[in-house]
Amino acid sequence: MCKAIYLSTMDNRYSTLQVLYEIVKEASHPAQYLCTPREMILHSTFDWALINKHLYLLQEDSMVLIKQSDPISFSITEKGIEYIQLLPVFQPKEIMPTLSFKQDEDKVCGL
């Protein structure tokens, strides 16, 4: 639940970065994995025009490398990997914030 809430308030380009990370994280060398537009479209909730915009913004931040080929491909950089891993959604659940509700003893709850 916390993950979904955090992503909804996260800057959309970082949501795109997280999608890219999720695609490449199991690779033996995640920063060398060349992702295709098709993979991003399949895993993202955004359309290609917005994903593409996010990727160029992330490239300006040195978190993504874009390879102009046919078709275009891109990879996450070490900086991008480190950024995603520092986000609270990747921390162990024991340190994630939790909500608790205290029952007001002065009020009587009934039907």
C-alpha cells in the first residue's frame, strides 16, 4: 500500500526510471542492459510520448543513457540505479512508516 501511495506523489519521470529499473534489475549488469520502447510501454502506465519525454529529462540528470539507433534503446546508469535504491519504497518494511488509529474512549460506537 505504501508503495502505490508513494508512486502517485512521485515526479512522473522518476516513476519511469523505476519502471526501467524493474525491467533491468535482474540482469547480470543492469547498467548495460539496452531496453527498448516496447518493453517500457508494456511495463508503464504512460504512453510512449510521455515515456520518451521522461527519458530525455532523466538523461539530462545523468540517470539514463539514450542510444540513437533503430530502434532507439536506452539504459539506466549507475547514478539512476543508486537513486532508485535510495527511495523509501526500496527500504525494508520494518522501517516503513505505519498508520495506527487510537480509539476514542469518550465516544460510544454503536448501531
